[in-house]
Amino acid sequence: MCIEKLVIKSNIRNYDVFFENDSNFLSNLATKENTIFIIDENVWNLHKNSVLSSISPDRLIIQHVCEEIKNLATVCELYDKIMAFSPRKNLTLVSIGGGITQDITGFVASSLYRGINWIFIPTTLLAQVDSCIGAKTSLNYKNYKNLVGTFYPPSQVHIYPEFLKTLRKEDYYSGVGEMAKLHIMNGEKDTQKFIDSLKAIDELNFDTLLNRTRHCLEIKKSYIEDDEFDIGKRNMLNYGHCFGHAIETSTNFAISHGQAVVLGMILANKIALRQNLMSKDMEEYLYSNVLDAILVVDIPIFNIEKIIEAMKQDKKNTGNGLALVMLENGYQMTKITNLNPGEVVEVLEEFNKNNINRM
Ligand SMILES: NC(=O)c1ccc[n+]([C@@H]2O[C@H](COP(=O)([O-])OP(=O)(O)OC[C@H]3O[C@@H](n4cnc5c(N)ncnc54)[C@H](O)[C@@H]3O)[C@@H](O)[C@H]2O)c1
Ligand SMILES: [Zn+2]
């Protein structure tokens, strides 16, 4: 049963996020005519005999998922597989999986017949708390991550925490990283609320997860509804991501997105501290109570040259220096575009030194 609904306003078309506490929504979708399902292979294998048992194999495409297949070649393969079902133009595509499944199938849905009806069921915590709204679809092109894409929201999103039970720890904590980011961005009270919820989140308590997830989506909604096409306020959601993307690239995606974002927030806070934008107390408070508490990956020794190179390539760069979104005292967000690479080198060198000492 759907226990709650959130409406997201979009320039393209308003859409609904449903919070579910059983799998009836899937049985209902499975009986709809002219519907094709694309499901992440891992999710299908783990849930085909339980949550997904109502989905008939004769309208199913199982998709192997990894960052390397998030490209135009996979999109073309999916066009072929969909057309093999001889669908009518008014078909509905239902995709079930994490952010990669969302990005590929969203692109397919936005381009096939210039846009078909698309329903997304996120199965990772990251996709549930963050990527499922905002309407972005992205593909990698050659070595450029998320270079190609469209704005195309699903018509419906269904959030069902049951899927999260089978996530690997690092993938689960990738979502916890994005959850932390949104709570921190929304101020001191929400940061404390997140800290108070950490134990329940760790124990996969569904009530807490649904509450925190709904709150994350409400926070993100306030940014994307004001600036859906990411030309102003929405940029602030890149807190932790300027370093985070560079860390992902420089480690060849060995670190999951949300965990790289946690490291990115730690580094952005260190720059804010150096620039007297954030007090030492605040930096330490966020590090000890939130960021260090949710890091589950081994912290790498950063390849400083590669990180600087990746930050220079960041498509959000518009100024003379590097772009960085930072949190300031009072939990205000700010973005600078003139960050000196020398300052980044110093912070990364110090971070590497402390990291080696911890080993
Ligand atoms: N479009 C957007 O707005 C947006 C926003 C953020 C991130 N992204 C993209 O999302 C991608 C990362 O997505 P993600 O972290 O959600 O994960 P993912 O789609 O990369 O999945 C991570 C792993 O978990 C597996 N998996 C998925 N659901 C599972 C489940 N319930 N149980 C067990 N295993 C499961 C997948 O098969 C995969 O191996 C990146 O490519 C990133 O660029 C897009
Ligand atoms: Zn992110």
C-alpha cells in the first residue's frame, strides 16, 4: 500500500513519488498492458522469487549493470530489445535498479519516440534518497563521465525499502553519504536529526529509512523546483561532489559515488576552514559525528596530480580557478570558482600525511 505521496513540480511534467510498504504496486504494474520492464540483473536474481515474482518474463529485459555500460552503445542495444517486443507507441517502460539503471533507461525513455511513459523503481539507497528526482539522465562518453544526457523525469517513482536488504555494505553507505549531505545542507537541526538516526539507519530500520528518505527528497525538491535546469541554486547540491567526482575518476571508480562524496565533504570543509568560512569547532563536529562515522571504505592515498587534473576538467568550471561548493558557518552554502589549485594540493598533502600516520 502507498503510505504517502510527494508531488514534484517540473517544467517538463509534474511527477509523483509514492512511498510503499508492500509490493502491491508491482503486481499492479505487472498487469498493465503495453508495459516493458528493464531490471538490473543483480536485482532480478536477488528478488525474482519474492518482491518481483509478479513480473512476467515475457515482457522483461534483464540488464547487466556497471559504470562501463552507461553509454550510447547500451542505449542502442536497449532500443533493439524493446522494438523486438513490437510495442505500440504508447508503451510504458518500468525500470528497476539503482542510479546506473535510472540513467540509461531514463535516456532511452526520453529519446524513444521522442519520449515514452517511464516509471522508475529505485533499488539502491542512493537512488531512493537522491537521484530518483531531479529529472537528469546521464551517459558516459569515452572518458567523460555523465557528458551526454537529457532532462526527463519519470511519471512515477515508487520507493520500497525492502529492496535495500540485499545491498552490499559499500553501496548502502554510498546512499547514506548522500543522505548525510542533504541533512547537513539543511542546517544544524537536521544534521543532529541525522546523527540521532544513524543507529537505526545502520540497522536498516524501515520506518526511520522512510522518514529520512522522504525528508531528503523534500530538501532536494526545494532546490530542483526552483532551478530544475541547474543554472543557479541547484549547483549547491554539488557540495562534496567537486572533490567527490575527482576522487571517483582518480581511483577509476573503485570508491562508490556516495562514499567519494563523503570524502569530498571532508575536503571541502578543510578548505572552508582555511578560508575562515568555517570554524574549527564546526569542522571537527561534522567530521567526528557525521562524516567519519559513515565512511566504510578504506581511505585511499590520493593521487594529487590526478585529482587536480580531474577538478580542472569539471564541467561546472566557469571561472579562472577551480570550482568548489562549500558549507560555511551557520550552515550556509557558497560556491567559489576561483579556488587556487595550490591550496588544494596543500590540503590533499596534509590529508595524505595524516592518513599514512593512521595506517
Ligand atoms: N541521474 C542522476 O540524477 C544521478 C544522480 C546521482 C548519481 N547518478 C548516477 O548513479 C550511478 C550510481 O548509482 P547507484 O549508486 O544507485 O548504484 P548502481 O546503479 O551503480 O548500483 C550499484 C550496485 O548495486 C547493485 N544493486 C542495485 N540494487 C540492488 C539491490 N537492491 N540489492 C543488491 N544489489 C543491488 C547493482 O547491480 C550494482 O552492482 C552513477 O553512475 C551516478 O553517475 C545519477
Ligand atoms: Zn551525488
